[in-house]
Amino acid sequence: MAKSGSQKAAKTVGRYVDPHARGRVTAKREHSHDHSPHWFGWVLLDLMLFGILVITLNYLQVLPGSTSSWYLVLGLVSLFAAFYLATRYR
């Protein structure tokens, strides 16, 4: 039986230790930091479609200047930029 004037000390060791007492509580972040802006996905898709379109039209010889390696470079850079953005999408 505990004395009437004593308070129970916070447990700091053992199986059922309060997480706040141990300092194991992570501060919550705002939800706005967890999501990409609404335009982010559209830019990603536009870059991907642009890259595919430029590479396809280059090989169909529709673009001015006939087939050029610079069109291929432009299409590949656009695709790589889209894939880079896809890894950052939340």
C-alpha cells in the first residue's frame, strides 16, 4: 500500500516505459509537405509524351532537317527528366 502523500515516480526502465519519458516520440509534420503540387504530375506526363513524340517523329522523318541525332538527344533528355521527376513525386 502506497503512502497517501507520495506520488508514483515515472518509470524510466523496463517493458512498459512511457515513450514521452524516453524521448522516443517523433514530432508530427504538416501534411502539406507530404504531397507534390497539383501541376507536378502534369509536367511529368507532358515531358514523357513530348520525349516519345520527338523520338517517334524523328525516326518517321517528319521533323525539319530529316533525321538528326539532336532530336534523339532532345527526346532522351525529356524522358530522363520525366523519370527523374517521377522519383520525386509524392
